[in-house]
Amino acid sequence: MNIDIIVVGKIKEKYLNEGLKEYGKRLSRYCTLNIIEVDDEKAPENLSDKDMENIKNKEGEKILSKIQDNSFIIPLAIDGKNISSEDMATKISDLMVDGFSHITFIIGGSLGLSDTVLKRADFKLSFSKMTFPHQLMRLILLEQIYRSFRIIRNEPYHK
């Protein structure tokens, strides 16, 4: 299984990078993980709605250019489906059974994802109605993907 995670922006915090590195190492037993970073657009504090859309669209173009044609696309979106860890494991397992060997998760920037990226989705995933920093969301997503593979293989993992 190949898993791409396309993200907007870079991680500067050492503790997050260490966590990402640890989960990347753990996941190497189950899949080929590729984290693809695209540059974020500068977003001053007082943006108009039109400026926000323009920024999301520019970031969206960069994201879309990194998506492989044969991949199942799962953007993280507040209005996506909220599922349990077990349901996520089932989703990944079902995709493998259905012949998908490539899944792409997408995490937007501070303003979210453009409509064009969301329209490209095969399945929109929500972790919560709350808003999380996109840098932290990257770590949470990796942990849940790791948990999913442990569940799929009936391996112990704390609940």
C-alpha cells in the first residue's frame, strides 16, 4: 500500500517533527509513506473573502498538481464524514480489497481547502467539528493511519 499525505506548509516545531518521524518509522512496516509538502501562501490577518478564496485556490492548484491519477483521494474537511478508528481501518482495508494500492490524504493550510480540491475527493474525512492546527493534524493523521493498520492486522494497540 502506498500512502501519500499532501500538506500545505512546513513543520518547524521540533516536537512535531520527532512525532512525525516516529510514526513514519512505525508505518514503514505496513506501507510506503510519502509526505508531500507544498508551499503555503502568505495570508495577512485581515483578508477579504475574495482574498481568502484566491489563497485557497493557489494552494489548491499546488495540491492538485501532486495527486497521482490512480490514487483514492481523502481530504480532511470539517464537513467530511466523522468515523471511528475501527471504521477508518475498515475503509483502508476495503480499499485494498477493491484493488486500490494508493491512497492520498490531503491536509489544507490555515484557511482550509479550495473547492476544486474538495470536488476531487473520493471520500471526505473529518476528525472533529473542531478546528485543529494543520501542523498538529498531520501527526494525528499519521497516528490514526498507524492505528488502522494495527487494527487491520489484529495486532494489539491501546484503545
